[in-house]
Amino acid sequence: MRRDDLKDLRIEAPEFDKSLKPADYLEWVQAMERIIEIKGYSREKAFKLAVLKLKQYASLWYENLKRTRALEG
């Protein structure tokens, strides 16, 4: 049976690091949105994928945000 979807296509999500250029961020978001759409990921799985792809300062920013929100309840 032929599959018509692309869920089995191996696609590597791009990493996002310390770039402060809005154009770089928007390019990353657009690439992630395309991958998430093709793969048919749920919102929860899409979020987890995005978090995994944060590197360097972007990852530190997320960890700090998570910690701050936990402290605030």
C-alpha cells in the first residue's frame, strides 16, 4: 500500500542559538512550522521539539523562564 503522507520522511529540525537578528528567528520559526505541519505533530510534541532545538543562550533563556514561572506558581 502506497503512503501519501510525509510522516515517515526523515527531516532534521534546525537548531536555534544565540542569534539576536529577528530575520534569523523568523526563518527558524518558519522552518519549524513546516516540519511540524508535515509531520502532523500535536501542539505538545511541537513544543517539545522546539525546546530541544534551543541551544546556547536560547536554551539558557528558556531554562530561566521555566524556573521563574515555577517560582511564581
